[in-house]
Amino acid sequence: MKKSFALAFLFFTLIFSAQNITDYEYIYVPKKFKDFEANEYNLNTLLKKALEGKKYKVIQEELVNWPLELRQNLCKVLSAELLNDSNMFRNRVKLQFFDCEKKLVFEIKATSMYKEFDLGYQDALKTSLENIAVSNPKPIDIKGTIHSEVPKVTDKQEIKPIGSSENTSVASKKTELYSNGSVNFQKVQISKDQFILVSSSSSVPFATFKNTTKADVYRVTLENGTSTLGYSENGNLVIEIPTSDGNYKKEIFTAK
């Protein structure tokens, strides 16, 4: 089939927000997309190479194996997802990028004229990638705020780099494992007043814990964005999980 007959029709939607994909340096690309778990079309490899060609640094390891710099500030990383948006007539994909708070930063939909699955999905993905600009990273703080320029130092207090002994000591502590009876989680300390629980099967934290003014009591943000409370009890972690009837149930994560 001639290339002229295989031109892809591109429909793209740019999601406007305080962030733009070009503001980021790092992008997490999973080894398998949830709509393409068999990975027979090598779409994750195609996406990885294309993003690297646009000066992005692509991460495919699980969160617990990320560089210390990124584990201390998850908001420096965008997460990519590729959805199968096909119908009975056309092969279509939807390429999405989410920030650390699971907010959609950028989305592109593309349709290919190829009817074959392998050629069609790859062609649609390649077409969508044409609309991604080259990385032009900006400083991003731990809350995901992007700064147009590097903040100026306003006092003489020493600024310690991420690789300093103080920060390294936080990350070098013994690995702590917890289980709720069905899933195992690793506790990752990302700052002196914040840690996460993450499973080996996900790059997104199951729960993010932030210190409160009361010892061993935390403000918790769940994977779905729900805010609740958590606390330490007898060496275990407890999260109050909201229920559909407006109440809460106690979920215990036992230290292993």
C-alpha cells in the first residue's frame, strides 16, 4: 500500500493547565499499557524512542527503583498512558500524560487509515507524536508547581543539594514492607515529613502520607485522589477508608 493512501487523520486535544508537557524532563512510560497488555505491537518501545528523540528522559523502572532525586519529588515526572480508542472502522489511539496528582496535562487522539492492527496502531501513535514539542524543562517543586525561573536565594542559609548526606540518610534507611492481607507495599520516604506506600505492580503511590501536628497521625491522599486520615498503631499503619454510605472502614497495613 502506498504511503499516500495511509495518511493518518489526526484529531488532537490540548489540555490547558498550569503545566505543559514541555515543562517536564522526565516521563514514565510503562513496560505494558493497560489496553495493550500483550505488548505485541511494541508501542511502549516506539513511544520511548520518540520521546527520547525529543530530549525527554524516559523512565520504565518501578517507582521504588527511581533515582533518589525523583523519589524525593514525584512531581518532576509525567506518566504516559496509551489507550485503544478504536472502532469497527478505524484503528485509533489516545495518548495521555498525567502529572503527579493524576491531572491530565496533555492528550492527543490519532486515527490511522491502516486496517492492519500492527501497522494501524503504530501509525496512529507516530502521528500523535508529531504534535509533541521538544522538552524544555522548568523547575518543579514537590507540590507540582512549575516556576518560570529558578527562585533566588533571599538569605544566607546554606542550600544543600539533593545528594547531600542529610537527604541521603532519609532514603538509605532499611526498606519497610507492609501488607493489607492481599497486596504487599513498600514504604518510601520521599522527604522528612512525607512518605508513600507503593506496590511493585504500580508506578502510582497507593497512598501518600503527610505529617500533621500530632505525632503518628497523618493526612493521607489515596490513589484515587480521596483525602482521609491515617495513623500508626502497634507498629502498623492504619488508613480510614471512606465507604459509599458516608462512613469509614479501618484498613490495617501490617509491618512485615
